[in-house]
Amino acid sequence: MTIVDTRPRPSGSALAAAPGVLDRSGWETDALCRDLSTELFFSDDVDEIGDAKRICLSCPVRTRCLDAAVERGEQFGIWGGHLFVSGRIVLHKRRRGRPPKVERPGDRFPEVEVPEPYRRLVRAGAPG
């Protein structure tokens, strides 16, 4: 995972950023998550994962976000509406512990279509 310092630097800084790294004029400015806490998109809680995916479903730059995550080799988090675990797209994740006899309302993620080029990254599930 790449960690990027997003703090603004003085204009004459010797530590000039690579083009596009700190520049938020691209697709990121249109992302619905731009002003939200990143904790929601890197949570292990099934309810929060579902909430993050629902935000992504209505995002106008969802596909561009997914493309960028795959290009960067993101290992974890919600990117473009998909849950990444160890660099793979996980379609279903169950809660910790014993499965309930009756499925709870938040136990299923919103379904997000995986584009054909990324189906090779799909893993059916991840441990609770």
C-alpha cells in the first residue's frame, strides 16, 4: 500500500510531489467519499462495509476509483464499490462467530457488478 502525505507543502518546497499525487483536481474531487472519514472504507465491521459499498453505488466516479485501485495494487479497503482483501475482490464476507440460523438484514452486501477485466481478482469469500 502506498502512503501519501496529503499535507500542503509550501510552494518553494524542495520536496516537490510527483505529478498527480497531491493534485486533487482529477476524479477524486467528484467522489462522494472525498469528505468522509476513511475509517468507514477500511473497516472490518460488516455493517460499515455495507454502508461504504452503498455510498460507492451512487458515486459518479466509481469505475475510475476501481481502475485506480487496481493500477495501484491496493490490498485492503473499499474501492469502487468492491471490498479488497489481500489484493483480491471479496464478494461476500460473514460476521465473526457462528452464523445465525436466520440471516440478519445487514449480513448481505449490496451487489456491485465486477467489470470483466477485474473478474480475475474475485475471491468468493473471506474468513469472518
